[in-house]
Amino acid sequence: MPKANSTPANAQAEQALPSSYEEAVQELEQLLAKLESGQLPLDKLLTHYQRGAALLAYCRERLAAIENQISVLDEGTLKPWDGA
């Protein structure tokens, strides 16, 4: 089966994901600033949106994994955090 060619609109979304949650959040903040500026051409708007969606999914997965680890460490009982 032939491989589908990547279009420029998908190129940025297909980039490797960051090595950490913090890097992903930083890149998301930069993308959001560019999107909110209203100065991007339509094709760049689409690629930035797709990259942001991929980064957001990555962040959600990382947060879910950490929540799962905390739950296991607390033996399935989440304890209230006192913030101290």
C-alpha cells in the first residue's frame, strides 16, 4: 500500500514531541501567542493549530500518567493536598 505524502499543513503536527511536559507547555504557549496575534496566513494557522492539538494531547497523556502513579503510590486513595 503506498504511503500518503505529508502535506505542509501536517508537517509541523508530525514533529517529534518534546522530551518533557514543561517543554510541551512552553511550546504551546508560544503557539497560542502566534495564533492569538491574528497575523498568521491561513496555511500557517492550520499547521500551528494541528501542532497545538498534538502537544495538548501529549500533555493530557503525561498528566494522566502522573495521576495514575500518584494513585498507585497512595494505594488507590487520593489524599487531599494541604498546599504546604
